[in-house]
Amino acid sequence: MSDWTIATLARAIAARKISPVEATQEHLARIERLDGRIRAFITVDAEGALATARALEAELVAGRSRGPLHGVPLAHKDLCHVPGLPTSCGTLTREYFTSPFECTAVARLREAGAVMLGKLNMAELAMGPFGDNAHHGDVQNPRREGHCAGGSSSGSAAAVAAGFALAALGSDTGGSIRLPAACCGVVGLKPTYGRVSRAGAMPLSWSLDHMGPLTRTVADAATVLGIIAGYDPRDATSSRRGVPYYERTLETPIAGLRVGVAENYYFDGITDEMAGAVHAALRAIEGLGAVVTQVRLPDPQPLVDVSNVISRSESATIHSRVLRDRPHELQAAVRARLDTGFHISAHDYLQALRLRGRFTRAFVREVFGEVDLLVLPVIPEPAPALEAVKAGTADEIVARMGRFSRLTRPFNGLGLPALALPCGALSDSRPLALQIVGRPFDEATVLRLGHAYQRG
């Protein structure tokens, strides 16, 4: 069961080799057996999942199929509102977030036939890149226990890596899909800003949040994205652009694609093993026919500074009540990060929004005039030990968080599609990973390159 992908399980269900009920039972049994150690879930909805699976099995018997997710078990980050289940957002409060309607991305997956297994662990309020959580337990990396699963979508990546679910929804404000994907050795896609609705999911930063999938393969990410993408009247920032059939373009050869590799910043201060793995992947991509060239990217620090002003202002506004009424419930590093937002002026916030647009336009014009895609590292080092990242004062932990997420945050500010996928592992099984970044709304090309590399 741990070797299933969405594609292979969907074919097996369609061929009646396994039923939705059997697939759901097997995943629930695996969760029961192993998750006490890994702590990927906050809420397991075994009863609801089995009821859904039985209904989907009856639909198959009646000759009806909802498509490539019919009967496939998934799970979702615990900031997605699902009617009947609590949404803690990783906090001590069982029902921290409520919404008048179901999370749009969850609803679209459910309508496509997915079985929802439950809600996944996460960094408190989605504010942490390591996967530690004082309330629900630190998520353990399934590849190497005692090490970070990444964050803030830590449970999402761990659930997919551990074989608990074939895909999971995550959110990404500064790397929170890609960081855990890189740490756990799975695929994580942050689509273009506005490509996937955030309605029904707890926000951290209205201007920087992205929803996206974590899966085992790039092909599975394409399948999930095709279902959750598209305009949603409940999210004013969602795009009205048409949604391509991503799966149809995956097999298009990548020969001639111009792939840029940064001369500056993105390879500074990363481990030799990580740099070597990404460069080896670039050689493999070149061997598939892509044209790999060195490019000098604009200095990302001004953009990161601007994005920090935006995210800290917005997150402090969103979570002002808990910070005012129950600050003692928050982890020290989370409280420290939220508190900075109250000291940012409206002038600085509005200036940051204006500058973000200017930086984005300049980056797209300058960089994607030369290349079609960028290939870069995701994390500066393989998943570090949990005890090491949790040590020290709140200020030291916050600084450590910034260093670990520095390679992903620029692309939230820019709103560009970015895909994290494995490119090897250390001898102790900790994964190595690369990041593919593309033009706005060009997820199809990002996925195409990732799929070609993954298939070799």
C-alpha cells in the first residue's frame, strides 16, 4: 500500500482490483499502527472516511465514476474548514477557525471522489518551517525520526511520505508546502498566487498565502492541481484564467526549454551535499535536452524585506484576538513573530504592497526574458534535528526560521509557481531536493520539467 500513487490506485479501483472501502481501511490501519510515533494527524475521521468510501463504492457498482480521484484517500492541513470536524490551526484551541462554508479546495476534491481521512498536524498558526508543535506533538520526519518534517504543512508532507494518504493539501506563505516536501522527500507545489482559491482556509497573510498539493509524484500533483485550480467567487483574489489540462502536457518533451540556474544568492551558504544534488539534477535535465544556463537574479533581499512587512502586518491583524486575550497559549517564537506586526505603520505596509508589485514586474520581465524556468535549491541543508532547531531563545529560533526558509520566501513575494521535488538522499535517508520556478500561471511547464526529471 505504501507504494501506491494516485494514478496507480485509481487504475486499480477502476479495474475493481481493490475497492474504495478496502483502500480506505488499509490507510486507516496504517495510520492506527504508525501515527502514534509520527504525529501527522490532529484529527482522524475514520467513521466519516468509511461512510464516504462505502458511498463511492456503491456509485462504482452503479456504473458511475467521478474521475481520477474516485475512492482515493487524501487528508488536509488543519487550517482547512471541513464541516463536522474541528479546525485547530495547530493551536491549543480545538475550534480556532470556523467558516460559513467548506474550504473550496477540499470541496472540489470531495466532489471529484476523494475520501477525506482527517485533518493534519501543522506548525502553530502556520508560523514555523520545522514542524514542531507544543500542543499536538512535533511531527517526526518519516525518513529519519528525530529530524524535522518541515513546516508549516508538516503533517501534510509526513502523511504522504509515511503512506497515510496519497495526497494532502497544504498552504504556503513563505515556503510551507515546499519546505516540508523537501524535508520528507515528496513533491510539493505552490501554484501561482490566485490560481487556487483560499476560501474556507485560515489565512496567515491575505497577500502571500497559496494553497497547493503535496503528493508522491509530479503527475499526481498535476492531477490534484487540475481539480482544485480555478476561479472561486468566494475568494476575490482567485484568478478567472482558464485551467489547462495539466496531465495532457506532462509527456511533452523538454528539449529546448531554457533552464536558468542562479549565479548568486541561492547557492550561498547551503551544504555541499545539497548543492551537489541540485547540480547533478541539472546535468540530468540537460541530458534530457533542456538548455541550462547561468543567470544572475535580482537581489531577493529587498523583496524579502517587503514581504516580511506585509506578512507580519497581516498576520498580526488576523490573529490579534488570541495575541491579546490568550497570549500564554502561544509558543514563544509564534508570539514573538506576531508581536512585530503591531509595530508596523500603515504607511510602511502600503509602501510594501506597492513595492512588491514593482519588484514582481521587474523580476518577470528581466528573468523570464532570458529563460523559461529556474532550478534552485529548496532548503539550505537536509532536515535538521528537531532538538537543535528548538534550542535557544525565541529570537534565536525566529532567526533560525528565517535562514531555513530564505530560498523559498522570495517566490511567495513574487507569487510565482514553484515546485519542490526530491533529487537524492543522504546515507542516513534524509532527502535532498530541488525547486523549479516558472512564469506566472505557467504551472504546466513547471510540472512538465519536474515530471521529465522524475521519470529520468
